[in-house]
Amino acid sequence: MTGRAAALAQLERLARLKSDLEMRRFSAYRAHVTAAEERIAAIRDDLQAIHAAPAAFSVAEARLANALAGERTRALLRAEADLRQMLPGFEAARALAKREFGRVEVLKTLGQDAAKAARDRAERKLRP
């Protein structure tokens, strides 16, 4: 292996470590975003169930349903605000993970090309 191929292999290893860290970071963000989306869906389901009361109800029951709907609506607004706050970090983590993964692939390809070129040069030297 030539010096260039060895240097590229070392750079690839370092880039792979950084890529793994960024992928873990992105994975953590994705888990949080998924959990927030699931919370939002659950709250929406609760609201739908409150509004889809099958039978007529009394004034007291209407007040209770209204209070529950208000509480769930406030919870929905909080959950949506939390998700909106997470999304910029999520998108940044995704872009960084994607870039680092691409860097690893480029270095891997360059290393393979350098190793192949070194082998080809060695074969040409051996031929009469």
C-alpha cells in the first residue's frame, strides 16, 4: 500500500468514527421527534374521542367534555410547540450525518482507487 493509500485509509477510519457519532446523534434526535409525533397523534385521538360522543348528554357532562377538550387542546399546542422546537436541530443533525456518511464513502472510494493504481504500477514494473 502506498503512502497515499495508507493516508486515505487512515482518513477513512477517522471519518467513519465521526460519521458514527453523527449517526448516533441523529438517531437520538429521530427518537425524540418520533416520540413527539406519537404524543401529538395520541392527543388528537383523545380530542376526536371527546368530540365523537355517541349520545346526547347533560349540561354537566357538556361542561366536563368542554373542560377535557380544553385541557387536551392546550396539551396539543404544547406538544406541537415542542416538536417545532426540535425540528431545526433534527434537520441539522440529519444534514450533518448525511454529509459525514458521504465523506466516508468518498474517502473509501479514493482509497480503493489509490490502492488499485498502486497495484497497477507495481504490475507494470514487473512486466518486461
